[in-house]
Amino acid sequence: METILTILSPIIWLLGWVLAIVWWIVSYLLWAVVWLVLPFVLVAFIAMRAAEKMFGAEVVRAWVKQQSLKFGAGTWHRVRRWSFALTALPLRVLGWLVVYTIWHSLISLFWKPRWHPWTRAWSKRWKPRQPVRRAKAAKVR
């Protein structure tokens, strides 16, 4: 039994680290939703109640229904095209697509290039000018 625990302990440790990272990401996203999306939901709710008082409940609800149906129809057309395109791909390609998406997201989040064209151009602008050397023209008599 001790041998099995000795063999499994690094795997359990690694699994604990992975679960801790996943929990950190989930909790970070949850707080981002709470602090970024919730204010918009609150403002939209207040605006809808104010519009219902000004224009009437039926008019506002009909407009909201019309907009949501229009948005839903457009979304359905886009999702249908993407789902057809993705089902045509082999499963191995879809797996690599997911891996590449996660890799690209992590690189974009944590890596910033050191060279920026704007800072390079700005620093060159303030360098002292080099004296211009001109070749002397031959004297013609």
C-alpha cells in the first residue's frame, strides 16, 4: 500500500495544482462577470423600467421582443454556418484548434513584446543630430 501511495503522490500533487489553477481562473472570471457585467445589467433594468413608465409597458416589451428575435435570428445563422464548418473538420484538427486557442490566449495575456515601433520612433526623434558632411565640389575655372 505504501508503494502505491509513493507512486501516486506526485500525480495527486500535480492534480492538486491543476485544480487550484482551474479554481483560480473560474473565480477570477466570476468576479470579472460580477464587476463588469452586473453594472450594465443594473443600468439596463433601470432604463427599461423608466421607459415602461414613459412609453407604456406594452410598447417597451414589444420593442424588446422584436430586438431579441432579430438578434436571435442573426445569431442562429452565424452559429449554423460555424457549426457546419467545424463538423467538416477531423477530430484531431479540432483538438489542436482548442490547444492553439488556449496557448494563444495565455501568450496574449502574459507576454508583452519589448519592442514597440512608437517608442523606437519617439526615441530616435530626440537624439542629437549628426553633422551633415558634404563632399566639396570641384572648383571649375
